[in-house]
Amino acid sequence: MLLLQITRGLLELFLGMQAQTKLGVVGVLLLLAVGVGMRAQRAGLAVGAAVLFTLLMIHA
């Protein structure tokens, strides 16, 4: 359980750093929207932000 939490934290840190270097503030805000959408159980917000984030990372 602890290993899973550590792995998840490192993955979040890595994605945040990647988003900030490639997309700037927009990437960080999209990751924040994904997290908020998941916590609020709003599938539309989470999926929409994840798709937009993926498309922007592909083009960056």
C-alpha cells in the first residue's frame, strides 16, 4: 500500500514537471482540472481535461 502511494506521488510529480516545461501554466491547470474532476466524480470534466492535455502534449 505504501509503495503504491509513493509510486503515485512520483508519477504526479513527474507529470506536473513535464506539463510545466512543455505547456507552461496551461498544462498544470489541465492536470488540476483532471484531479478535481476525478475527486468531484465529474466524468465529463476529467475526461475532457485529460483528452485536451493529451492532445496538447502530443503537439508540444
